[in-house]
Amino acid sequence: MSRRAIDVQPPARWPRATQDVYEGLQTYRIVGASACVTAILGALHALAQDIASQHRGNVYGELVDAGARFCALKPSTAAYANAVQWLLTGLNQDVDANEAASQVADRVNRYTTYSRRSLERIVDEACRLLPAMGHVLIHDYSSTVLAILEEAARRGNVMTVCVTAGAPVDQGPKVAHAVARAGHRPVYLPDTGIGRVMAEVDIVLSGVETLFLNGDLANTVGTYPLALVARDVRIPIYGVTERIKIHPTTDTVRAGELSARVLHAWPSDSSNLPAGTEVRREVLDLTPAALITGYVTEEGIIAPSQVRAALERFYAELASAAA
């Protein structure tokens, strides 16, 4: 599947629920890698059910094609490919459509249970790291980071949360509202303002788009300079992530190989730019493992050097869960 797939409409034969997820991922209406994975699996489940009810085609073949289309939306996001692999590996291709749809439903339910328990463990572990009534800095939307902040507030730890604008994805206002709803005090700042507030911050929590085997982190553009500033003032920065976001084969990449791009207009008003100006819309950057204090995962806090071993344990646990 070519990278041009992000510009195409979902196939008309797909059910509306599957099309809605595809379009939601295209337009960043659905955000947060964990939430996106759940949505993709739900979309593939809806597709399998539709194929069975309409008595058309081959469920496995259509799921392979649809899975490739979803993965092509963000080729650098390992969780998409890992989730599709979880759904398809070992799926019986010879059964009838109804039985295939039933197998898909069972696998989606098993993953949902596994993921929910994983999130609970991550949230509990991260809450232990948070300073009592302290200052936290977060950058762009992460459903896992927001779940941690919600639980911290429920436990009575109300904090000041510095929220960046998160350009060019521009999810900062959405994040600030979520922080306020959780009961914390949001402080909103431009991405370039992190140097002004970092000395006031106790800890940085970062979402994770993809975690590479050497411990490098791909996340929303701006994470790398944020980590540099945090190191300069000796503030710990933790990535919070399920292990499904670990890339299964790649040690690391060059930043230029991270291919996700924002699809909405950015900047919102380009009329003030000189004619012919090149506008960069890359969504992701790469933060070296040396800048990351640790990763909060469902198996606890691990060092960047332990990522490869964590992936091996994850696959063993997932195979057991699917048995």
C-alpha cells in the first residue's frame, strides 16, 4: 500500500461503521494511538460481520486488504500493524463467513480485555511517579496520559498540568479541556514556551506513537526538543505506553523516515507567507533513548535498554491470551 493511501476514500463496500473509523483516523477526529488501535479492531470486526451477513466475498481476504489500508494511514505507527497481526495471525481461512466473523469477534474481545488490564496497570504505576500536588508537563494528545491524570485526580492528587499547543496537530485545546474536566489546573503554552516553564515542572509525561527496539521514541513533533530541555534542567521524562506500540523488527529509524503528516490545513492562514514557501507538516519526530528516563508499561517501569526484552515477553503473553 502506497503512502498515497491517506488521500483516498474508504471502499464503498465497507459498512458505515468501518468507513467512519477510517475517515476519523484520516482527519484526526480519532486520536491517541491506543484509542486508534481499539477503533481499528472495532472497524475490522464490523467489516467481518457485514461480509457474513451479506454472504459476500472472503472474510480473511477482505480483512487483509482492510488491515493494510488502515496501516497505510500511519506507516510509522507500529501499534496499527501489531494489532492487525494480532487479529489475523492463525485465523482460519477455510471456515465459512459466519464462523470467521465469530473468530474475529472473539479475538477483538480478548484484545479489548487484555488492553483494558494493561491500561489499568500503566495508570497505577504512573500515578506512583507523580508528585503530590506538583507540576506535570504533557505534549499533545495521549489517551494513556489523560487516563493517568484522571486517576490521579480521583486519588486526590490535584496538580498543575502544563499543556502545549501541539502544533501542527493542534490538539492542545482538547487536551486542556480534558485536564480541566479531570479536576487539575491546566496551564496552556506554545510549544516554544517549554523553556520558560520547565524549571517549574517536576515530571514530563509523554505519549508514545512508536517505540523502537533500541529505546528511541517516535511521538508528536516537538517531543525531541522538549526532551532536550528536560535533560538540560534535569527533569525526568517518562514515556507511557502499552508494549503493543513497540516496533517488532526495527532498532530505530531516521527522523526523516517517520511518515505521518497532518491532513488539516496548517498553518490555518498561509496567506502571509511568501509565495513558494515550503510548509512542513510532519507530525512525528524521533527522541533518542538517551533522553528518556524510562517507559511506564503494563509490566512496570523499564529502561530504554530493556525494550527488546519487553517485546519478547509481550508476544508470549499475547499468544497465551489468544489460546
